[in-house]
Amino acid sequence: MSLRAKLLLVALSILTLPWAGWQFVRQMETLLRQGQEQALIATAEAVVRALAVQPGALPAPGPSWFVPQLASPPQLDGDNADWPLPAQRLRRFSDPSTNTVLAGTELALALGEARDALYLFAQVRDTSPARADAHWVNAAQRDHLQLLLDGGNGRAALRIANAADGTLVVSDDAGRAPALRVAGVWRETGTGYQLELRLPQGYPVRALAVQVIDADGAGRVQRVGSAANTPWPLRQTSASLAAALAPLLPGGARARVTDAQGWVLAEAGALQDDGVAEQVPPWRRWVYRWLLLDSDPAAADTPAAAMRSQSAETEAALAGTAAATWRRDPDGERLLLRVAVPLPGAASDHGAVLIERESESVLLLTDRALTGLLGATLLALLGAGAVVFVFAGRLSTRVRRLRDAAERAMDRDGPAQPLPGTDSRDEIGDLSRSFAQLLDEVAAYTAYLRSLASKLSHEINTPLAIVRSSLDNLPAEDVPEHARTYLERARSGVDRLGLLVRAMSEATRIEQAIASVEPEPFDLAGLLRECGEAYRSLLAPRRLDIVLPDTEVSLHGAPELIVQALDKLIDNARSFCPDDGWVRIALSHDAERSVLSVANSGPALPAAMRDKLFDSLVSVRSRNRADGSVHLGLGLHVVKLVAELHRGCVHAHDLPSGEGVQFDVQLHGFGRR
């Protein structure tokens, strides 16, 4: 991965800003919600205090019965399946007894009013049935339901009991015919019995007491229900309470007053859309619904909820603690805040005030905060990305420039070149100056090595001449016969050392000649033809093939250096070509270049030396030739220098047939490339 890509990848860490900002927005939204909750709870408490000071506005504390209005009279069949859903929710009474026979007796009761008639449904769990009709003599010691009615005509007591399923049997508490005509049905169940009854139409009932008497037939009796001699008042939706509640509400709010069972006694106000949500584009509202509102439960504005509230906030208020919840409408487009506070008095026998209102301002403030956050983050990301991109580009450019300068400075085809100077004070500038200092030392050492051959040849010539003259004068002296062998060996070594010095001097002269050559135009094909014929006797008995174009091949260069390079290539070919092998000199050309090729049969190029054949002082010969010549590895290096002088290059490769090697010298001529 490039340096620029790495820095850009590091710059992506700025993407943590949106996440951190989103957490901030969520915290801000939570604080906004808490602030609105506290404000609306304070409003609800103020409403409760205002209602409390109005005489008769709030219902009197104490237990009561709520009688909901039924849309249609239910059928008297001993079952409440045809009652509306809120009215199906039964009010339960139980009295755990230490008597194992009567333990578990329970009464579940529901009341309703339809067409000015009071309906009652009772469900009794009885594990010790002892049935009798209400007018029997022993009915008081048997299972029965006892009603105490307080109406405009005074108080009436009723005993309801059946020995079997059927029409209700009703009497007064003495077993006589009742003063009221009560219609209904008694139905036995697997766990007890159920009954459904209707009081006479138009009969006013202000209070009611209900008790279940559970007897086992052996004298043991258990009573479950409300107080037997203290009827509880009946309550219905109050228009006067709603009228007193309406002026106390803030705009766009809806309030409900409930009793201790959650039944709605009064409702006032209406939810009003403040139009804030319309200021947020639909697609962003959908995003906020997904991110924020989905965690809120949906509001249940059903007829059942309008008659009886059993939400979490209402339950908390009925338990004596103010509570608030956030809900969304079923479409998820609006956010509702609902708070409930308890009415004065004991929570077990009083009620609560529930206020709800739309709170789209939270959505609008969240949208503004999030939009600003995203905009700022985008600008910061673009700015940081641009800065990092420019910095990475400049940094990578400097690194590439330093790399290119180092490659040019350490070019193996020429002397070391100095690095360009820099005044930068950063790490890359320090690295560049360190490289420059290192290259200066390498250049000085290379120059010393290049001049070492000429210095050594000059310094060695004088002592070498002294040694040679001393060896030449020794035969004139009386030298023992057995010492003459060592004398010949010393003379041979001096001769070989002299050849080595001359070869080093020759290499130096060639480099100096290449540096001072004067180019001229000449016919390359004619020059190779003349030289090729002269090589036949040198290469004999090997076969020499000369493949040259028939036309003139003009080249602007140094013909004497071309001949020296060709001499080196022919000498190299003769060294490796067997006596029965062949050598080929060929020339090809086009408008851009001329290619001189020298091929010979023999062994392939050593794999380890392919990249070093044309370096100075490198030789692949395993031994010297029979003529005693010394090979310093300068021949192919000279060929390389001549090729570079003519703006070309030299390559060596094995022949495709595998029978030998071929050297190709590309020549462009002076001043062309």
C-alpha cells in the first residue's frame, strides 16, 4: 500500500466524529425529553391542585364502582362475551382463608349500563359447591350472592342463589319475594358458577354492595366481596368534571381523570399538531423514526383505552408515584408525551390525572442538531482529507524524488552522481543529506579505485624492471644447476606480472581514449567486413560466418573504438568456442539503431554471472589461455563503455537452440538516441 493510501486510511479515523456526535445528539435528545417530562408533570400537578380547590370537582375519596355505558344491552346468558372489551375486564375480590375446604374463593365482577338499566356480571370460583334456591329455608347457609342496593327509593337487600342452571332465583334477605324484579341467568362452570342480571329499567342506584357467601353445607361460611353494610357509590363519566378540567389545560394537550381502577371519569382537550414535523423532510423523519422513535412503544388510542386506562404511567400514578412515558402514534410520524400524577388521598381508593401532548419540538431540535453535526463533520472530513491528500502527495513526491536521485547516483553504468541538495529540516531532509554524504564518500572511493590501476602500474614498473634485470644477469654468474629451475620460475612470474601491469595500463588508456574520442561518420558494414576477414586466421580451425547487409550502414561514431570492442568480443568468443565450433559476426539495422551481434558455439552463460558480465574486473574464465595472457575481466567492460559512448547498450543471452551464446551491441551513434 502506498504512503498516500496509508495516510488517507489514517484520515478515515475522523469518521469517529459522527459517531461521537450522534452520541451527543442522543444525550441531548434525552435531556430534552427529561425537561419536557418534568414540565408536563408540573403542569399535571398544577391541574390536580386547581381541581382540588373546586368544590365537588373531584370525586370523593374511597372505594367506588364505575359503571361504563354499554353500546347495546347484552344478552342475559350467563356469559360476558358480548360485553364491550373494557367492560369485560373484571374487578376481582379474593380472601385467602386458613380453612382448607373454602380456600381459594374469588369473586370477579363487572357492571354496565344500557338503556337506563344496570347490568351486573359475576364470576365466582367455588371449590366446595353447596347449592340451593334463594327462597329455601337453608339458603342462608348455602352458596349465594348478596346485593345491597342504595337508591332513590331507599335501601334494598337481595339474595341470589340457584340450585341448578337456569333463570335466576332472587329473594330478599329473609327468603321472601324481592321488592325489585330482577332478570338474569345462573350458569354452573367447572370451577364455580357465573351469573348475569339486569335491574329494572329506570331504577336509580346510587351505591352498591356485593358479597359472595361460600358455604360448604357443614356450617362453615366465607364471605368475599365489598363491605356488606357499606355500599360503594356508583360513578360514571362526569361532564361537570370535564368542564372543570378543560380550562386548566395548556394548548394542544388532552387530559383524563381516572378512578382507582383506571376507569376514565372525565376527558377534556384534544391533541393538536403544531406543524413542527412538517419542517423536517419526510426522508429524515423516516431516519429519526428508525433511529429514535422505534425504541418508544406505540400509542393505543382505542375505544378501550378511552374508557379505561391501564398504561404503565397510569398504573404508577395509581400506586402513588408520578410517571411519564413517550409514545409514538401508529404511523410513527408523531411523538407523544404522556404523564400521570395521583389525585389527593390514598392511592388504593382514589385516582389519577393523565395528560398527553405532542412533542415534535424534540424531533425538530434533534434534526437541527444532527443536520449541523453532519454538515460540520462533512466539511471537517473533506478538509482533513484534502490536507492529508496534499501532504501525502507532497511527501510521496519527495520520497520518489529521493529514490530516483539515489538510483541515478548509484547507476552501475557510470560514476556516482551527487544527490541534489535540500534545505528541509524534517526527517526526509536529514535522510537526503545522509545519502548525499554517503554518496560523496562512495564517489571518492570509486575515483580512487579507478585511478588505482594506473598508479599501481606506474609504481610497479620500476621495481619490476629491477627484478627483471637482476634475473637476466644471474645466468652470467655461477648458478648451481638445481637452482636454475627456480630461476626460470621467477623469470616466468616476472613476465606474467609485466603482462598484468601492461593490461592494467591498457584498460586505463582505453578509458582515457573513450573520454577524448572525436566522432566521425563511417560505414559500419564495411568496417566489419574488413575486420571479419582478418579474424579468419586468428579463429582457425573454427568456422567464421559473416552476415552483413549488402548496403552501406552509416554510423556517426568512433570506428577505432568499434574495432577494439569487436576485438574483445572475438577474443571472448575464441576463448569459449571449441576448435570444431563456429563464430558468427552479424549486423542488422533500422532507422533508429544498428545491432552488432557476435555469436559462438560453446557453453551457456553461467546463471550466477549474467548480471555481472560487463562489470569491471569480472571474469568467468576458470584458467588462463595457453599463451599465458592474463584476463582481468576488462574486455567486456570495454565493450560496454564503447556501446554507451555510442548511446547504446550491450546484452548477452543464450542461443535458443542452446548450442552457444550471443552478444548484441546496440549502437545509435553520437548525438542520437
